[in-house]
Amino acid sequence: MSILGFLIPLALLMGLAGLGAFFWAMRSGQFEDLDGAANRILIDEEDDK
């Protein structure tokens, strides 16, 4: 049972780290243009050589 005293706080810290990473990504603009990459692959650009 002593392992639970280690694993429960570890799981809580990992959850908080994931939540912090998500909020950091939201604040830094990682989710601003979700459709841009999907539309960019459909555009047929010809190379001028």
C-alpha cells in the first residue's frame, strides 16, 4: 500500500503538467489555424523552373 503514496501524487503531478502544457499551447497560438494545414495540402502549386 505504500506504493500508492508515491503513485497518486505522481499521477496528479503528471496531470497538472499536461494541463499546463495544454494551456501553454493555447496561449502561444498553437490552435489558431486548424484549417490552414488541411486546406494547404489541397492547393496545387506548380513549380516555376
